[in-house]
Amino acid sequence: MNAEELKLVQAPLKQKYADEPDAAVITLSARGQIGEGITCKVDTGKAIAEAGLHPATGGDGTSLCSGDMLLEALVACAGVTLSAVATAIGVELKDATVIAEGELDFRGTLAVSKEAPVGFRSLRLGFELDTDASSEQVESLIKLTERYCVVYQTLLNTPEIEVETSTV
């Protein structure tokens, strides 16, 4: 897709959302079912992903780790956003790799230490770009990618989270 094709696809959406702000608000959802052993089968809409314990918490490594899935979601979103922004601003990417890393202290998850946090204590997002773009263009590309990447912004600006429970 080139810049004109992207603008052609997005223009009516942008106009609709400008005219009807409520139309721009949608609800995404995910659903999982407890599986065999200590796993959860998540319906991704494309396939079933089975998540389980990370080996550092007693898993055997055969199931996906939800921490890895979080990093993968960040990489996927940042990669798609990078590509869309590059297309929109006319930056040619010959190749690009997006890398996400994060540190966890499993003492928190395993209740070994109340001082150790549960969850990632740091995250890093990196871009390896093969492009002839100027340093100013690359800087703009990354700045805009950070600005418009939904997963990055969600992690950066923690949303309110509600927990609901029902019994059947």
C-alpha cells in the first residue's frame, strides 16, 4: 500500500469520526477458556493460543507465556504503526525489525517477596531500520510511531481497569 492508497482508505473514516466522535469509540475484546492443567485457551479470532506458566514459575515451556504475548502485542502494534506512519509520511523502509524486551522479577509472581513487583519492572522497545531516510525523518518516524501505537500508549498511560465477576 502506498501513501495515496492509505489516505484513500482512511479519509472517509477520519471524516466520519470527525463528524460523529462516538462512531470512533469501539470495544475490542478477548475471551479465554481454562484448559488442561494450568492453561488458558485464548481465542485470537484467527487461531487458539494456549497460554500457561512460564518455566520460571513452574511451566514446562510448551505453552505460550502471557508476558511474551504482551511483548508480542507491543511488537505487532509498533510494527504495524511504524509501517503505516512510514507510508503516510513517505519514508521508504527497505527493512525494519521491532524488538521488545522486559524484565520481570518472578519473586513477586510466586509470592516469594512482597517487595518484588508483580509484572514487568521495565520495558524496552527498539527499532532496527534499513532506510535511506535522513536522521530527521527517522526521528519523526519513531516519534509518530510512539504517538500512534495503541499498545505502547496503553502501557505508557495506564487505563482504568475494572474487574467483573459472575458465577454460573
